[in-house]
Amino acid sequence: MTGHIRSTDGMHAARRTDSERKRQRALQAVSDLETAGEPITFATVARRAGVSSWLVYAPGVKETIQAARDRQRTTPTPASSVLPERASAGLRTDLALARAEITRLRQERDALRAGMQRALGAQLDTLGRQDVVQRIDELTHHNERLLGEVDTLTANRDVLRRQVEELEDDLAAARTSLRRMIRSENIEPTAMS
């Protein structure tokens, strides 16, 4: 029995140690975020510390995070404060380089667009007027041939419709005649008996 109690005591001690390490990591994450001037949120602290989100709402950790958030709201962020001269000079240089690159890319785009327009114009010129007229004539003849086929097919369709109507009339007449024959056959045997 005492062996069982010792093993559970050891498990409880290990859990407490693990829990305390996680709390320390969460508190260290709050401190790191605050020092870096990054926005502090409960989710950010949990992600940075590698702990579950419920731990950052636990007593002791929650209050520390809330206090750091309050300090951030009342203290200007490093981005809003005046940058050191060296950092602002670096940013100005980066901005000037970016603007120069944008200007160069715009000029390159305009040159490529003008080149494409010239190439398309040259292609249209090489087609020539004679080729265009010849192609239009081919398309016109093809269109006239198709219209003739449409007229022929329409006439054939009309003839077939008339034939179908005649056949339907013949079928109806045959059915009527068959009914009369069947009736007369049924009447004659009863008349003989």
C-alpha cells in the first residue's frame, strides 16, 4: 500500500513541477512581448509560451497579462516614438530605393506595352488588304452554301411532316376499320345462334 502512495505522490509532484514550468514560460512570454513592444493578447502569450489557452486565464497568469496590456495602452509604442537618427536614415534609404525600383518597373512595363503594340501593328500590316478581302470572300461563299443547306433541310423537314401527318391519318382510319370489322365479326356469330 505504501508503494502505491509513493507513486501517486511522485505523479502529483511531477504535475506540479510541469505546471509551474508552464506558468513560468507564460510569464516569460509576457515579459518578452512587452519588452519587444509587440501587442499582448491572451492568444499570443499562449502561442509564444507553447501552453494551452486555458492556462493564460488561470489565476496569477491572467492578472499579469492584464497588467501588461494596461501598461501597453498607457505607454507609447516604440513605433510611435521618435526613431533614433540611424534607424530613420535607414528607413529613408529603404524608401528611396523602393521608389526608384517602382519607377524602373513602371518604365519597363511601359516599354514592354509599347513594344507589344508595335508588334501587333506590324502583324496587321503584313496581312495585307488582299488577304483580308480574299478571306471575306471565302467566308461569304461558305455562309451562302450553309444557308442553301438550311433551306434544303427545312424543305425536307416540311415534306417529312406532311408524310407523318398522312401516315397518322391512315393509321387512325385503319384502327377505325379494324374496330368495325371486329364488331361485325362479334355480331354475326351471335346472330347465327
